Amino acid sequence: MNQKVLQGSEDWQSWQWQLREAITDFAGLAEAFPDFEVPENAKESLLQRLPIQITPYYAQVLQSEPDLQKSLLPSLLELESAEGEEADPLNEEAQSPFAGLVHRYPNRVLLYLTEKCAVYCRYCTRGRKVGKKSEELDLYPSLDFNLALDYLHKDQGINEVILSGGDPLLLSGPDLKDKLSQLFAIPHLQILRFSTKLPLVLPQKITPQFAQIFAGPKPVYMNLHVIHPAELTPEVAKSLQNLRAAGVVLSAQTVLLKGINDDPSLMAELNQKLLSLGVRPYALYHCDPILGASHFRTTLESGVEILEHLRKTAGGMALPQFVVDPVGGKVTLGPNNLLSVGDSGYELKNWKGEKVFYPFHLSK
């Protein structure tokens, strides 16, 4: 990362420069975060688990908030796999009719448009897929987009497409516009939804011109991955304003992370600040049991307690739903539906009304 480039400079405002100068190795981490260190003999294992990438812009955000650094800086704890953790904890591969598309719920599918991200979160649910070394930025390597279009045309029960990855907003403007146009043209598709962190970590890319890509004949929703109030900088506020001006409906999903954001007052601050920027808090997620993520997970009770604090101190618009995601499908939790707690775990009820079991060791 070129420390000599100033925030107001032309280079700093270039999203291409931000990606080109991103921190991608331990030497870069040592320069940006002098207090960070891991043993030399652990570095290769950590890189094999998940690559390092932090844009210069987001490195500055992390420098201002030590707790937030834990979400991006590798830790030896990642090399400790706990019982019940999986590379694919949501069993997505078994629900994928072909590479790059997941059909988990009857009315909607998930498309991986790219395997790349602007930054790599150490608790990533799809860490098994993202960050592969490839010269191809714009397309998830295994996704045949024409095959996906054919699948969507044939199944008229699908009315929503979730565009994810990696981060779909990393695609080039023309490529993204072309794909959106083809999806808009499918008559029975009513909703296009993006899952992205890019406006938070690479806001330089979200110009008014880029945002206009999402202005189309059907609603476009964008679920922003936000975990801490420190992420909501003036630069981010501007990027969100550009998206809202283009008609994008903004919401936020937050992963509950031990020692980073598992504080009721901090969560209340985050959700209120999101609302002030035109972003509706949508979901608070219990951290998925990916390999090496047990140090990030809280208890389920902790999430319910935070939700109860928000009910007492915030307006209804600032209340997300608290969600845990067992293999059987998403469960929305509150004080009245932790159905039972036995000797070894929880009995929950999923979106289909089925009882599913969630072990204690997956809720730290």
C-alpha cells in the first residue's frame, strides 16, 4: 500500500488504484498494522485458508477501530477447527444443480457472479470459494451465465434472484449492466437482490454513473454487509446516496461477531446510523460454523439479548431479525422461539415449520 498517496488525491479516488494497491500479503499487513504479527511458520497455512486483501481506503478505517481489525487480519485461531464446523456449513453444494447457482428455497436462487472480493472477511461463509487466483475478474469461473438464464426461464416458480459471489459489484459496469438487462427481461422474475460489501470497502467505485446501472424496470434491492458503525464514513454515505438516487432499495445484514460488535449499545448505534443513511437494518446473523470460525461465534442467547435491547431502546425501523442458519434452512430467533434446550443443543423451527437441531458447540 502506497502510504504517500493522500486521501484527497486523484489516485486515492480511483477504485482501480485502490484494488491495485490493496494489501495482499503479510509484509503489507506489517506496514499498515505495526502491532500485528503471526508466527512465520503459520503464514502459508493462513493464506491457503483464505487470501489477504484490504483496500487502502478500508485499511484506514481499520486503523481507526482496533476491534474491527479482527474481522480482516488473519489469526492463529483460524487454524483450530471445532467440532461441527464445515467448509460448506449451509450445504450449498448439494443444492446446486450446476456450478455457480444455488437453489435452496423454492422461489429464489443464488447466482455467484464472481469469486473475487475487494476485501476478504476472515469469517466468510463462502471462504471455500472466494479469492482463487485467476486472471478473470468479471465472472465466477464455473458459472455458465447462459445456462443460468435458461434455468431461470424454465422455472416460473422462481421470482427472485440473489446476486452474490464473491462480490458482484466488482464486475465491470458494462458486464453488470448486460447481465441485469437479461435478468430484467425474464417475465416472472420480480425481484433482483444483491449481496455486497463493496460500497463499504471500495466506495470510490459507486459513482452516480455506476449506480445508474441498477435503474431498471423492476425493483433492485441491495443487502449491504455492515458490521460496525466505524464503517459508515462520509465516503460510504456518498456511495449510498448515489445508489438511493438510482432507485436502489438498501438494507443491511450484520454478522454477530464476538469481541467486534456483540455489544447492545454498539448495535443500537449501528442500526440508527444505518437508518439515517437510508438503509433498513434487515438481518443480524449468527456467525456460520465455517472451519476455523469458532472464535467469532457468540451464543444464540447473546443475539436474542441484543434484539431485546433494541426492542426497548430503538424504533421498529431499527429492528433487524436475528437469524441462525442450520442445514435445514434459516431460523428467525426471538425470546419466544428458542423452542427447547436439551443437554446438547437447541431445538429450533425452520422456515418450513420443521424442527431442526442446533448443537451447543456451534453457539459459543
